[in-house]
Amino acid sequence: MTDATRAGLAVAAELAAFVEDEVLPDLDLDAEAFWRGTADILTRLGGANRALLARRDTLQRKLDDWHRAHRGEPSDTPEYRAFLGDIGYLEAEPGPFEIETRDVDAEIATIAAPQLVVPMLNARFLLNAANARWGSLYDALYGTDAIAGPAPHGGYDARRGAQVVAYAKAMLDDAVPLAAGSWADWAGGDPELADPAALVGRAGDNILLRHHGLHIEIVVDRADPIGRDDPAGIADIVLESAVTAIADLEDSVAAVDAADKVAGYRNWLGLVRGTLTARFDKNGTGHERRLAPDRVYVAPDGTRFALSGRALMFVRNVGHLMTTPAIRLATGEEAYEGLVDAIMTATIALHDRRRARADRLSRAGAIYIVKPKLHGPAEAAFTARLFGDVEAMLDLPADTIKLGLMDEERRTSANLAATIHALKRRIVFVNTGFLDRTGDEIHSAMHAGPMVRKGAMKRARWYGAYEDRNVAIALACGFSGRAQIGKGMWAQPDEMAAMLATKSAHPKSGATTAWVPSPTAATLHALHYHATDVFAGHAARAGAAMPSLAALLTIPLAPAADWSAAEIADELDTNVQSMLGYVVRWIDQGVGCSKVPDLADIGLMEDRATLRISSQHIANWLLHGVVSSDDVEAALTRMARRVDAQNAGAPGYRSLLAAPGIALRTCRDLVYHGLDSPNGYTEPLLHAGRAEAKRLG
């Protein structure tokens, strides 16, 4: 398809048609004015975007020079911090302040609960995430390893069912206890609660309770096969689960051209309009999925009220680095993709503001955009400027577009208060991203020496300071009751018992949300927010000491690179296998987030952040002679065979060792170009490989 000329821009025909035929008509926006505004923003802000990227490169060169000259020296020293200040890497801390964000939905400001992240290009997954606000606790327990014993297959297992019911009713005893006795013995009727205010409504025989701001619906149905054997007729316990979710255009998708971008934008449009559907086949039967309706109840005083049936949705744009062939400037250069995303996703979100308030995704009328991979205060200020320009273009009130900040780059976490200050009128969450943060940790100090093994990163001194400072700084900046404080993803979607055992640490730390990989995981993680009163924890932390900046800046160098040959081989194989398992699906099938079996055949969620760590870690060990290029080549060949075997019979799978070998070549390039990849990012090489694969069909 040929490009369309719009206001001096060369716009891919499919994008121009989508905007003009599907997005603008119901908004009463003039197409010519829209493209003029788009051209103005892309042209005017493109130079500033380019300058910010050049600043990243300049700082990295200065870091490299320092680390070459001080290889192996301690980094928690005044001299190192002075150097970082001299080059502008560390910036002046602002005085005490609190964020000024207004008109924020309760789901973000005052409710602590799980958060889902889902690829925008998969409509079925997107609907699953939006509908994951409510989840069956019985189903989540029965079908996973959350309770002892393997999940059964085939017909109903009564013994397993009894375990599920006992677990769920014990949870009720802890969260919403009866005035006397146990829920296990409750025979129905009007429950007498220890806290009568916890009973907030009914829907027929169903009972709606509220605890720590989250709702619990007890489903009473004596005709149900489960309910008929229960003393009170309880057929299920439904938990309010993923109160918020992120529709992702970044790390979990493979979007390299205009067709990919339009597919993502179209799904976002369907979501905000409420018209998105997905048809699919399961076990030989056709299904259609739609957005869940609201849930209607009657309060104890007889008044009717509704609760949203859907998660409040963010949209995650891409960062500042990449450009897109979907739009070219008058100069012939590709437009920066992050600028295009901001314009397109905000324009599409206007459809939500046009709906009746009760049906909106955001009843406050806000537009929530997550912005990843920002490096420090200047890049945050640039993003605030971009959002302001988009608001002016769309005639929106100032600060309508709210921003979720990913604290996932070292320069941001080292200057977190100043970065938040630059966004203080818009910011609605700050979320740690351990995976990308580790990739940037390695790349920033690539020349300092060999890094610890990847599995040891969470025991490194910087990591504890990073997670603690994120919460402490957010609380000092007034986030409690105004904005989310988030924690990262649970990356083992089949390991729910382990998640229950460990992810309780997130609400205990003061985080009001944390990422989960599935609706089932969201329902199980919701248990942690009933067990911990997060906002009470905030009050208890008042006056606590700020975790050390020196600790945050401690580079995770191996004390002595004295690993055995077997340990080195295991680390190399682990990294290479995860890279190949992810990249082959990204390049050949356009799958941006995969559950990739590791060397032990345990499924791990892999995305560009995990790829960034693995590729940077190998590049670091290669630079410092821990491994050789011969070792890397042998591992690539050995693990390619392993990944091929793990994917044997998978529909659409192409062997890594078969011609043209784009995926294998891309993995090789990610390692050997790890030093010169901008900030260690994988996108430039991934995009090039995927575009080549699409050209070859």
C-alpha cells in the first residue's frame, strides 16, 4: 500500500484510513486539523527527543571511560558519587514536596490490589485482562498448585473440591469473620459479622462483603453441583482481583510496522468503546468473548448500586528510543514512535470520555498512559511537555493525561524524587521494573568488571536499596491515597504456590499494586491484599529513614570471578536458552511475550526486559574474558537444538537452525553488539529481524 500525504507527513495508508474512517468521525474531529496537529508535534518535538537520546550516549561514554580507569574498584564511594554529579548523571534533589495530581479514579488512588499487564495485539488476552476485575477463588484454587496436590484433569474431584472449600472459607474467617463460629459451619441466611459494616449488599441470594477496600461476593446457589452439598448453598466465592490492568504496546508485543501498530490501536479503540470482541476455538467449540457488564447489588438500606465489571485500563506507550515507519516526516525520517503513540492512544481514549460516566473505563474522565524507559528528570519533563501538547491539540483540560512512571532505568532510580517532581501534576503510579533495571545496571557499568550471576542479582546490595527507595520516596512525595506504588511481575505463571508464598512481600513493603501474569494469578494475589492492610502500613512507616543512595549505586561485581567451569557453562546455557526460546517466537511468529520453558522445562514469562538481561550478561562476561566467543558459539548451537526440541510439533514453529536463520542470527547480534546497543536495548535488532522475516513471508 502506498503512503498517504497528510499535512506534509507520509502516513502509511492503513494508519491514515484507520484514523479517518474509524477514530475521528464519532469524535467530531476534523481530519485535516488532526493531521496538522500531529505534524506539528512530531516535527517540533522530534529534535528534543533526538537530543535526549544523544545525552544518554554521552553519559554512557563517560561512564565507560570511568569504569575502564577504575576497573574493579568499589563503587559505594564519595569519589564515584562526585563523578556522577560532575557529569550530570546525578542531579540535585528537590526540596520536600507532594504530588499534585487531581481527578484520579479510586482504583488507582485508594484501592490496593493486583494489576495485570497484557499484550495489546491479542484481543482475547486483552478482554481476559479487562474482565479480570472479578475472579472465582474456587476455580483459582482448584486448577492450580496453590493448594497441595496436583490439579486434577477430567471429571470433578470431590476430595480436591473439599480442599478448595476449606481453604476459601478459612480465608473468609480471616478477612470477614463471623461474630461467632466459622464460615465452614454457616448454614445460610443473614450472616452476623464481627464487623457488620463489612456487609455492603446483596444480589439475589448472593452476599457482597468489603474488606480492605476490596469486594468479596459469596455466591449462593443450592441448584449448583457445588452449592447443593454446602451447608449454606455456597457455590463459589468471587474476589475483586485485578482492579487495574495495563494494555501494552511495548515490551509484550512485536509491533514493527504500520500494520502492527494499527492492529494494536484498533484493539485499544474497541476496548475504550466497549465493542471489542474475540472469537476463538477451544476444545473444538467456538466461543466469543466480550467485555463483562457491571455488577448490580442492593445495599442494606434498599438502594441499588453497581460495581464495575471491568478493570480500570492504562495503556502503555513505547519509550523514546524507537522510530516507526508508520509515519515519515517531510525530511523522509521516520517519526519517533513514542510521540506517535501518545497522539494516537490519547485520541482514541477520547471515545471513553464521550460515554456516559457510569459506563466509562475512567469515571474521573482521565486518560492513563504508562511511559516506560525514561532516563531521569529531563526525559520525564519532556514527556509531560508531550502530553501537554497532545492535550492542547485535542482541546482537553490540562493534566487530563495522567502518567504511570516505570522506575526501570538506573538514572531514574538514582534521581527518583527529581523525576517524580518533573511529573508532579500528572503522575499516578511509580512501579519498579527489576528486569529492565538489571539490564541497565549491567550496561551502565559494562566496563567495571564481570557481574555476578544473573540469579544472584536479587541478592545484590543495589537491588534491596532500589526496591526500598522506590516505596520510601513515593510515600515521601505523597503517593499514599493519591497514586499507586507498584512492584514487578511474577514470571512463573504455573507456579502459584510459590507466588502465594513470596508475593505477599509486595503489599507488606508498602506497594499498593504488583503485576501478575494471568487473571487466575490476580485472584490468588488478591488474597495478599486481604491479609495486609497496605494503607495502615503506610502510616506505620512515617518517619522511617531513607534507604542509602550509596547502596543503590553499588555495582553488582563478582568479588572474584572464580566460578567453576560447570557454573560458567550453566550460566551461559541458561542465558542463551532463554534468549533463543523468546527470540524465535518474536522473529518468526510476531509473539512479543512468551511462556518459555527454561532448562528445567519450567515455563517462565519472557519479554524484551528478560532478553535485555540475558544478552547484556553474556556481553559482560565476554568482554571480561569469563567466556570466549567459541563458548558463546557452542552454546548457541547446543541450545538451538534444545529449544527446537522443546518446540517440536508447535504450530508455525521454524527450526532455529533452518535457513534463513534470522532468529539465531539476531540472538548472536544481541550478544556481540551488546556493548554498542543503545543502553543495552534489544528493540533495534529485534525490529530489524522481524521486519526481514515479514518481508520474506
